Amino acid sequence: MNRTKVSLRDTDPIRSLVTNMRYSYVNKDDSVENVINHPAFKKFGQYLFPLEKITLDESIKLNDINDLLPYHHNINADTTVNSINYMIDKIENGETIFYDYYTKLQKKEDQDKESTGLFFFRGKKCAPFAVICAGGAFSYIGSIHEGFPYAIELNKFGYNAFVIQYRIGNGQRATEDLAAAITYIFNNAKMLQVDIDNYSLWGSSAGAIMAAKIGSYGTERFGGDVLPKPIAVIMAYSSYSDYSENEPATFAVVGEEDKIARSMSMEHRILELKNKGIPAEFHKYPSVGHGFGLGINTSAEGWVEKAIRFWESQIYCQKK
């Protein structure tokens, strides 16, 4: 696939001169509450930030959201603002960016499923897709830091990207949500205009456990349809060590100073996969701790592009 970078943000200087815009951009001094209530984000603004277990302080600004993500670090305000404005651009362009993967009946039968959905960052028509699972110890979902920014990077290379909003509380039902979301994408691939043959799963911390479990055991183990496994699993800073005899290709990254996901655990799992002849790649970054997201201004910066190249190498192998 052609890896020429594309970006919706290229027209920003032009757009700033337009006077009939429906939706205004946000900046670092905007409050979280104002973003949640932004008219572009009706019905799903509450999922932009991890608000699951906090009472929102109306004064929190985008420049100061660190306290909302206690398990994450290297939170970059410019990245936060860019992610939100990128979604505003998509909505301004007439795109639907939030989909329900559970039906109304399923939500009625289990009200916890009301707090689920898929953010869709549309890439090139009929390009492969990735599903991104942000972490947060299954107590919150840090998509603003390690979900939306990854999706934007994938869009730059033309790929379709979904960021999942799942039920918190425990890993089992979160992984069931991931299986349901993948099933939804497969069943609606024509409407979504995505290629289902070469998909990848991306996860960070708790989200990496979700992605790896689907990679190991398939969607059907967690209540989804019987579907092909992903051709690649991208794991960031997770101590998940289990694996099956039929693992997908796996790319793993971790910080050398991570006190939550020990680098030794990740490296050992990757070595085991390599010993089984499974394509696998491991990167450990010095002077970096847990939850580094894009790793901007750290030794980990640029890891997402390396992961994309790894996924692309698997797509190439599938097509040979």
C-alpha cells in the first residue's frame, strides 16, 4: 500500500479564514467541561476524557488534564488539542465519527453497555483498519492520550482507525466489548468502507491485554462471531505474558523505567513468540516510564510509525 502521508489538517490555514464554520476549534485554555459540551460532540462528548470515576472540576483546562489520567505520563497538551480539533474537522466535513456496536436491545438488557461505542477515524476508502484500545487499569479509559493520537497517526498513512469505548471494571467484559466491536466492523464493513482482510489490534497497558487476548484466542472466545484473527497485535507497556500456539505477529514497546509493566515480562513473551517462529519485535526505551503515549520528547518518540511499518510488513506477507 502507498505509504504517502495524508492529513486533514493540511487545510487549517485556509479554514481559519472561513467565517461560516459550524464548529469552533478548541485551545489549551478551554475547559474539559466546555469540550464535553461542544456542539460537535453531541451524545458522545462524555467519552472524550476519562470521567468514569471522578467528579468533574469545571475549572480543569486541557492544559492540565494530567490528574484525569493517574496511570499515564508524558501527556502533551498540544497533542490533546490537535486530537479534539481533528475530530471537529471530521465532523465539519460531514463524517460520522461515533458508532454504537451494541444494539438498543443489548443496551436495554445490560445498561452498562450504554457507556460503549466506537470512535471512527476514517482513512482511505477500503484501506485496512486498526482497532485501538486505550488503557487505564480497567478503571478508566485514556483514549485522549493513547487512543485518538494513535488513530491520527494511522490516518496519516491512509489507514482506517477505530478507538473503542468499552465497559470498565474488569478485563473480561472489556475484552467482550472488543470482540463485539470487531464483529460490528466485520458485519458493517461495506457501510464503513474498510478492508477486513488485514486488520490489526492496538492496545496500551490494560488495552494491550484486551488486544492480546483476542489475538491469542479469537473473538468467539469472548462472545463475538467466529472471525479471522488480526494479522498483527501492537502492544504498549503491558505485563501480559500468556500466549497460545497460534499467535498473530506481535510488536511490543515498553519504557525501561516502567514500574507497572516490567520490561522483562514483555521481552520474555516476545522471545517465546520468536522461538515459535512467530514474527515479533520488541523495543525498550531508556529514561521512559509507564503510559507514555506517543512518547513525544522522549526516547520513545516515533514508535507508532515503527509499529505501522511492522503491520505493513505483515500485510505484504499476506499478499505474497
